[in-house]
Amino acid sequence: MVGETPLEYLTSWRMQKAAALLQKDDRKLIDVARSVGYDSDAAFSKAFKRVLSVPPRNFRR
């Protein structure tokens, strides 16, 4: 109904939440990754860059 697979929708939702967390405070990257369901900051960074076209560290700046 939303034009995405369930996994694509979940990933998009996670990245939107992560983007808001990165803008809101100065939490460590691993803490943001864990709060949106990732166990490693490397996997989170790769997914974030794939979805938002910019690495999370650059997005925060």
C-alpha cells in the first residue's frame, strides 16, 4: 500500500528516527545505531548512507 517492501519501509523509518536523533543531541554514533535497532555502527553507517546519501557523521555537522 505504501509502495515499499516491509523491509524498505522499516529501514526508511529507522533512518528518519536516526536523523532526528543525530540532529537533536550529541549521542555517540553507536548509541544512535542501537536506539534504532542496529548492533554495529558500521552496519548502521552503511544503511544510513544508502538511504540518505550522506554518512551519519557528515549529516550531524
